[in-house]
Amino acid sequence: MKSKKNLTRFTYETAAFEGWRLCISRAGTTFTKYFPDKKLGGGKKSLAAAEKALAELKAVIEGSKRVDGKLAPATIKKGEKILADAF
């Protein structure tokens, strides 16, 4: 599987973690979440969960208002909640 925009595939033979990392930065705020294959039942399922969370997060970020060029605190909390509830 290949990495995609805002989604990076981690596959290391010597490391304990295999899965996808969602990382998106907007207006000075970075959101990051790992989607492990072991916990989600395989590479395709972890990718699907990561893509779903990314779509929800983008919808919240793109529809938000900015305060002094940065994301509003309420938007940041919504984004963090989406990632916390991702799986």
C-alpha cells in the first residue's frame, strides 16, 4: 500500500508499529493520529478508518472561521474529538 496525501503508511520489519498515520496541518495547528493494523484488523481496515477520520476532519477545518489567521479553539476541540472517537 502506498502513502496518500495526509496519510502515511508505516511498515517496518524491526518496529512494533504497522499502520497508517493521519497528519494534517492548517492555520498553525497540526492534527496527528495513528491507526494501527493490529487494533483495526489489517491494513485495509486501518486505511478506511484513517480516510474516514480525515474526511470528517477536513470538513470541520474547511468550514471553520479563523481568529487572527488561526483556527478557533472550538474548531481545534472538534478536530481533537473526531480523532479521539476515530476507533
